[in-house]
Amino acid sequence: PRRPVGGELPARLTFPERSAVVFTLRDVFLHGKNHYVYDANYRMFLMGEYACAHLLEKLDAVQMQAPASQHFSKLAILQPLSHNYYHFLVESLARFALLKETVFDRIPDNARNGTVKLVVSGDGTLRSKGQTTYVHDLLELAGVHESAQVLWHHPDDVSKWSVDELYVADWLVLPENAARLPPRDCFDAYYPPRAALHKVRALLASPDDP
């Protein structure tokens, strides 16, 4: 981030220690390109990313009451706002690193049979068209078996899915750190905990790296 006049970075830009959490949400709906998540009583689950509400399209009651077009047993999601290199590398892969450790690695043979699908925002047809993208490359470096594990969610897809179990990784400011930080705003979602970033580095590191 660009340093402000005076030399000191704002507190939120120094990656304060936060609590990385993986939630299991049961019997929910995953709706639209912004990955809204809500239950049968229309109670919305909001990831930190949704503090940037002005960036997201709204859902109305008619849309939420529409029947689901597909049903899935187990899905894991990264985040809706991941359509550039920084967001995907720093935030999405940090969420994947947490999900890998707590969900994917605990399911036998998940890499091959895709018991839990990873929902990734993007156009999954680019590689087949000969257009290699950083999303494909970073997923491969992270050890994701794309054909078995990834469920591509096109940015223009507004469909509604029902899910038996949905896994979501997010980070929260610990109470003991809250007093020294500015009020929460949408930019807080852009800075994962240090521990999560270390996991990303380990995922992407070559065996030959020192």
C-alpha cells in the first residue's frame, strides 16, 4: 500500500493479528455472482468482504424466494471480489490455505474424487481456449486438482444453489486488538492474518526454495 505523508502506515495496513475462522454452514443457499449465503428463513451470512456493500448488487425478496437451480452436498467458497491478481493471491489463496488445512486435507482422496468442490469465481473455459490465466496457475501451484475439485462460478452467473454443507473461511479482529484499530470498514477484508499469509507462501513454495 502507498505510504501516507508522515511515513507511518495506518494500523489496518500492518496485518494485525486476527482470528482466522472456518465456518460450516448447513442447509443454506449460495446465490448469484456475489456469493450471498442465506438460510431458509432468509438470514444472511456476511463475510468480511460484504462490508463493501456498495460494491455488491442487491438481492430482492423475489430473487431470494425463487427455487434453487442446483443442489450440492458439500461446497467451499473463497470470495466474490477476487477478479484481480492481488485479491486472488492474497485473499482467496489465504482462504483456500485455511480451507485446505481444516477441510480438504481431512477428507480421504478428496483431491481425486472432489467430495468437496471449491467454488472459484471466474471463467473456467479460458485454459481450454489456450488462454492461461494466473488463477489457473496459482491453483495448480497450490496443489488443486482443477478438473476434480474446482466448480467454476462465472462472474455473470446469477443462479441460486442449495447446499447441505458450505465451508467458509474468514478472519476476525480479536477483541484485544479492536481498541487500537480504526473502525471496521470494507478495506479490513483485504488484509488476512499473518498466519494465513505464511500458509499461502508454504503452498506456493517450490521444494527447492530455501
